[in-house]
Amino acid sequence: MRLYILLLFCAALVFGCKNENASSETPAMTGDKDFDTFYMRFHRDTAYQMAHITFPLEGLPPDAANATESLENYRWQRADWQPHQLFNDPDYARTFRNKGDLMIEETLRHKSGEFGMLRRFAKMGDDWFLIYYAAPNRLK
């Protein structure tokens, strides 16, 4: 059952909400106008998204707890990347945390507290980039 919920969460994150109203809504944002503009474009423009990811991208795959190999050096590859869509679901809480002036960490957690995902964005030069992505996983 838990694996089923995890797979649904992954699919929802990757394919996003297809509801027109949901895709035009802005989630609670950081208050950093530059980042917020980047964040919305990142989810609406696939070419822009691909140009703003530091591949190979550090992170964790889905269901990392059951991986048979070491994930210490796991990297997402450009060829395998599934573009992220804006994800707005009332069963999930999104939080942004500033980690200095040049990094913002986003956490998306299911209201049960059982599943979550993490992304880190960093400002390099004049642009923001996705620098880390831990896919939806069970939380400890």
C-alpha cells in the first residue's frame, strides 16, 4: 500500500496537475521576486527547465530506501530526466527555506508525514539552477 502511494506521488509530481486552474495557480512562494519568477518559468517551460539543471544532478531516486546499490554518488542524467510540472495538491505542504543568499531549499511533504521530496536551487551568476533533487521517498 505504501509503495502504491509513493508511486502515485511520483506520477503526480512528474506529470503535474492537468487541471487548468491548478496549473495557473502560484504556490506559496519565497518572497524573492527573482527566484519566484524563475520557479514559475522553470515549471512552465521545459527547454528553460533543462537549461537550468546542473547535470549530472546530485540527488536520490524514488524508493531509495530499497536500493540495492550505494546511492552516495547517485546522479540524475539529462537523458533520463522527466520534466517537472508545477505540483499543487492540498494533501501536500510545500515549504521554502533560504539557505543563505544564493540557495533555496524546497520541501514537499504529504500531510501524513510519510512521504516527501526535496529540491535545492542555487543562484549562479545571474540565473537560478536546480542543483539537487531527492525524488519522492518514504520519510523516516
